[in-house]
Amino acid sequence: MTAIPATMTAIAIPVPGGPEALVPETRAVPAPGAGEVLVKIAAAGVNRPDVLQRAGGYPPPKGASDIPGLEFSGEVVALGEGAARFKIGDRVCALVSGGGYAEYAVVHESNALPVPQGLSMVEAAGIPETFFTVWSNVFDRGGLKAGETILIHGGTSGIGVTAIQLAKAFGATVITTAGSDEKCAAAKALGADHAINYRTADFTAEVNAITGKRGANLILDMVGGDYVQKNLDCVAADGRIVQIAFLHGSEIKADIRWLMLKRVTFTGSTLRIRDTAFKAALADALKAKVWPLLESGKVKVVMDSTYPLAEASKAHARMEGSTHVGKIVLTV
């Protein structure tokens, strides 16, 4: 067994700011508590919440590591008291509330999953945050059913490429939006039935035309702002809108009569602050229902790019440029 060092390199945010605010630091290697495992990280996913945290707009929950990073893959190297789900040497990927941009991290064993057979560590690092989020919001909260139509905004984001594939795998018709013809083509290659370039077309009008004015049964939105009214204009009667972020801001002006006239359910959630038990239930659902799709190749982890841990700032610049398609991952 490889000896565990006392210290490690981690990416810190001494002062909030732009990508350059991400600075390598020497930190103590964390010790696993009861029910936790210590993982030697191989790769860590980069996500929009990391960018918000770096900019000072999304502080970690109370008790969570101040090191950014919500997901990683790696090898279990130590077990906390009572931890029995994994053994030393197991390859896992995990969802955490912080701490992923580092050489080591701890996670409760119930929030970790085995790396799917046939996937690399880099691919596995791109699974937890997006797959947990999509399963929770599209299938649990959003109640997507086979035969329904879903509108997914940001179709080539990490969330988008995951939502497109899972919605199709479970029998839905998928409409998505993206910011260029090239991104629309990429979304359709992943299985989207329709892809709308929101820069050149009115997505509300397009969705209503595609659905014969019935609208989308479910809308997954991370934009907010002016999109809220547009979503109300193209959601179906008895439809659901699930809000998971606010790239255009959380203050809105909207005619909410449509909530009554269409009997719309407008809901939302954020995953980072949810407790260990909630995330454990999501992990169990993914293991049972999604892991077979990943292992068979029916659903893929769409990779955009990788950067060494020390170049986390470049990874953030890539994400903020919004030209990526799929996951950006740091290698350790």
C-alpha cells in the first residue's frame, strides 16, 4: 500500500476574482471520519458552481472544504471508522460539497460510486455532479415520463449533454437550445430531436411550432432572467419548469397568470447544500438505473478538454468562454 503523505497540493481561492484567483497551495491531507473514505484523486470535474465560488458568489456550505471542486475520481487509500462499502484500492467517483481540486479528498462512502466498467478515470470524474443533478431535477423533481417532450436549455453544457442523453434513453422527445449552429449539430449528434440556435431564432416560437402549440411538458433551465417568461410561454398545460441556475440573474419580471391558466409547476433546487442521505439516495438510483447505460455505451460522458491541476485557471477560462461542448476535467 502506498504511504499517505502528510501534505498535498490543492487549488485555493485566497481572494475571489477571475480565473487567476485560483492558486496552488500546500494543505494537510484530510483524514476520513466515520463512514468516510480517503481518495487519492486522479481527476476532478470543473463545473459552473466552481466558477461562481471563485468569483465570490457561491460560498461552500457550512462544514464543507473551502477548496473548490464538486466531483472527482480516484483510488480509495484509507477507510474511516465503520466504512465498509469499499476496500483499499477500489476505483471510485464521488460527489462532494467541496475539496475536489486537490490530490486527496474525503467523501462519505454513500456518496461515492464505483467507476463504471470501461470508463477511464478522466471520464469518471465528469459523471457525479451532472448526473446527480440531472437525475434529481429531470426525473425525481421534474417527473419526466416516456413519451413526454422536454426542453433543455444549454444543450452542450455538462448538464445539457447529460440531460439530452438520459431523457432520450428513457423515452422522451428532446428539444434543446444552444448558442451556435455548431453546438446545435453537436446536441443533435447526442440524440436531441430538435436543436434551436437561440441567437438566430425565438426558441419560444420554435418550441410551440415543433409541438403543434402544445408546448414542452418539462423545461430544464439554468438561465433564469428573461428566460422565465419565455419558458412560461412555451410550457405545456400541466407542465413543469425546473430552475437549477440563474445565468441571466435571479430577479425576474414575468406574467405569472400562466401558472394558473396552464396549471404549471414552477420549482427548482440546488444540490450542493443537500445532506448526505439525500445524495446517497441519488447515488443508489444512478447505480441501479444509469450505470448499466454507461457501461453498455448507450450513454456517454462527453469530454471537452483536460487540464493539469496546476492549470485550473485555464480550465475556468475555457468554461467562461462558453465554447466548450461537454465536460472540462482537471488531471491530478
